[in-house]
Amino acid sequence: MSIFAIGPFTAADAALDSSPVVAGLPSITALAGVADVIARAGGQPAANLPVALLLHRVTPHSGMFRPTPQPSGEPAEAPGRLFGQVRATICLADPADTLFSDTVRRAVQRARFAGARMEGDDAPVPPVRACDDLGEALRSVPPGHLLADRTDILEDATTHAADPLDALLDVATLHRDEDGRWTNPYSEPEPGVRHRLTPLSVGFQALEPIENASGREGTREPETPHVFAEGVATVAEFVSARALARAPSISHAVLWSWHIDRPTGLFVVRGRTPAAVEAELEEQL
């Protein structure tokens, strides 16, 4: 399985999540968009290529505020959409080894990450390197942290909470212990073990039947079938790229790809380990 390291790049005005649940990070669905552009350039529009996001730095802009009416009639200000500068590297997996570096490089020229252009340090386009595995790709770029899917932690928390939203809050909330340390039982399940966890947007849940989708006036593309949806969030872990690069094998679910459950109207991006991606390819063959 080949890995293409794209970057490091800088996205100067990337859209960051700014919901009451998730804020300050690019949605992982932005990865699916980049992977889709590259897959289409390679003649594989439905390839669903797994992709990892290595964050080097995220700097939110101060943002803009807009007047918002209040029930009392007095004007107030609410934050608008959040943007920021993101420096990152994308590691694109090619399980079937069907892509070429030139194809990926041409696709990256027109791809956008979270709505922003991806620019290299000394060139308008970030570098693209073909690597034999993810470890080699991580060793070829500056240090940072990958986002690993930890839906397993959220599922565990859900068994002890009233609903999934309460479970997400339980995972994300820090409590001061008797020694004055801020801690969380999910971040530190046992002495010496520490997970750097964060809520993360991973998709959308339709609020109306998909079969009722139709064009809607006032949208960007009124001829495209449209339904209202709400965001889906999970728990992710920041994992050191240097630690993974030195490991004999990578057991974290850092390769993300999209999944669709049409009957329930769910579109979600999930993380898998490199071994799981390769095992799925072998089953298909």
C-alpha cells in the first residue's frame, strides 16, 4: 500500500468548526473532499481513498461578530463562522497502488482544504512524495500530531450516560482532583496512561428522508437534491507523529474514509488502522 505525503502546506483561511460541541479544528470531512478530488483525477471517482491528517499548527483567527436579535428586543453580538490558519500534512493511502505522483500533484493544484488553497512553504503548490508506508511518510515531514478515531471511547462513555451528547461532554470535561490537577477518567484511564482527546466533527445526519430530497431555491446549487441535516461528532485523539514513525507498526485508527448508510441518511467519516485497510483490500481481491 503506497502512501502519498502531501505537504507540509499552509491553508491561510481554512474553515474551522465553531459549533457548541466542536470548535477550533477543521472538520475531518475536509479530508474526504481532498481525497475525492485526487481519486477523480486518477479516474476513480468512487475510490474512497483512506487519508490521514497530520496537524503541525492551527491558529484560529479572531473572527467576526454579527448583530443577533434577542427575545428581549435588545441587540447582541454572536460569533460568525470561525476561520484560521492551518499548517498540516495529508497522508493519502493508495491501497491498490493505482495512482502516480504526477496525478496526485496535478490534483493538489486545484484541491482545497476546508475551503482554502493549500500552499507550500516556498512554492504555490505543496510537495508530494510517494512512500512505501505510513511510517516512512511521517518520518519525511516535520513533527506534529495525527487525529486518530476514538469512537470506542465515546461508545464506552455512552453506556454510562443518559444519551450520546452527555457522553461526549463527559469525555471532554476536565475535573480538578484532590491534588489540584485537572483530569478526566477517559483521558487518564490508569496511572501513566494519558490520551489527548478532543471532540471532532465527522459527518452529517439527515433530518428528513433521503428519498424526499429535491432542489431547493436559495441554495448554492438549487438544481441539486437537498435535505436538511445536522452535524455528527465523535471523539478523536491527538497522537504524536514521531511516536508512530518510530513504532514497529501503527495500531491507531488514523486513516479516515467515508461511509454512507442511505436508509438512515447518515454520512460519516471513520478512522481505521493501516492493517484494517489492507485487510479490507485483500477481502475485495
